[in-house]
Amino acid sequence: MVIQELEQQLLQLSHDDKLYIIQLLAQSLTTSNANSEQPTKISEFFRQSPLAELTEELDLK
């Protein structure tokens, strides 16, 4: 499956399914070794991501 096909399928998912996929992927990125430290909470993951910088530029009010 090519990336474009996967992207199209992901965009068609429901909100809840998208949230589940995001959490699953975030967890897989933070738990490379099952015996290592506890997985990072999803909120901490996003605070450390480049997306956090974007929210500083946006006026969400």
C-alpha cells in the first residue's frame, strides 16, 4: 500500500477511530523497548512535538 492510499483511508475514518490511531502510533513511538520506562502520556507527546509550536502561532480564541 502506498502512502497516498493510506492517507486517503485514514482521512475517511471517524473522529474516534482517528483518535485511536493517533494514540496507537504515539505509543509505538514512545515505547521502543517494552522493558524501558513507562510510556509517555499522549498529551506529553504532543507538547514535545513540532505541532506544539504551531499552536503558539495560532489564535485559538
